[in-house]
Amino acid sequence: VVIDNTILGKPNDQQHAADMLSMLSGRTHQVLTAVAVSGPLGILSSCVTTNVTMRELTAEEIACYWLTGEPADKAGGYAIQGLAAIFIEHIQG
């Protein structure tokens, strides 16, 4: 999940994605990544927090990014490992 004063899940539609990306634009937010593995000896789980700083985005960039299809099923409306890597100024964690 993406956290910036609220938990941001996957966008409902283009406007929701644009609202989330506009909110994250020019700011640092947190991305929480978790994994759990279950086996005969029990369950192991881990959660890692990463601080991500996004550069200022224009409305045109956000609209064009939506057209790629990438943000439709991504928490916070973006995929740092995908095309949105160009939006990122700094990663810590």
C-alpha cells in the first residue's frame, strides 16, 4: 500500500488515479510491502517501509500515464518498477 496521510489502494477510475498522483506529486510518501509464507513449521511474515519522493507532476503527465494502462491496478496509482520510475526523485529503504 501507499501511505500519505491516508492509505491509498488501487484507483477506482482515471479521476481517482489522477487525484492520488496529484496528491503525491512533489512530496515524500511511504510504500509498505509485505510478504507472508506459510509452511509445516508455521508462518513467517515481513513488512518493509520505503520512503519515496516523487517529483512535481503536470496534469498532462498524469493523463498520459493513465493511458498506458499501468496505473489502473497499482496502489497509489503508480508502479515504481514500471514507467512511473521517471516520476521518482529519491528512494530510501
